[in-house]
Amino acid sequence: MMNDLIFMNDVMNGLLGSGSCARYSQSLPSVDVRETKDAYVLDMDLPGLDEKDVELTLEKGNLTIASVKKEQAENKTAEKTEYLIRERKNLNFSRRFALPENVDSENVSAAFKNGVLTVTLPKKAEEKARKINISTAA
């Protein structure tokens, strides 16, 4: 069931005060998660980033997606730029998802296209009920 895929707040979200939490959460990238017959599919909007700027980690049933993009060093020989408005700084984030037990963690895959990261979390094959024969004890 889709409800088994749970968004977990990262540690920073819990440490910030209530006013700061709202501001912090606004900088998190948008995510859609859908369920198909064979997999859960997570789509995350990451405009301005590419695959080398993002790190995915799967550990102990948790999927963590984080940015690893470094701010570009300003050219020291060029004239210093004064910004009137600067909203396009680094997108530093970390989002963690607790995965359902039926995810086949060995076959998780990810693709990046047009600023959208797509993570496919295949489901394990369901174990079918089987009849167990009872032998006669000697």
C-alpha cells in the first residue's frame, strides 16, 4: 500500500523552531510518489541540478536523497558583483523516506531527466501460500 511509504523529517527539521520549520520546509524539493502493480515510483523536481549534484543512499530500509552541489566560487580576478536580489543560491536539502518492507532494495534504480529525478523502488515478488505435507512420525 502507498501509505506504507512514509516521509520522515530530517534531523534539522526537528531541531528548528516552529517559525523556522515553515521556512526550512519551503526549500525542500517537491515530490510525487505513485504506486504501480510492480513498484513504487518517486519523482522529485530538482531544477538547475543534474545527476552529479544529487546523492541517493539506501540503508536499513530508509532512502535518503540529498544535494551535494557546491556553491560556485566567485572569480576573484573579476569585479565583485553586488546582487540586488539573490534567490538562486544553492539548493541544499536532505529528504528521507522510510520504505515499506516489500521493496526489493537490491534492484532500486534512479534516472535523471530534464530536472526531474525518478527513483523506481520495485516490489518483492509476493510469496504464494503453499501446502505443506505432513509426514508420519516413526
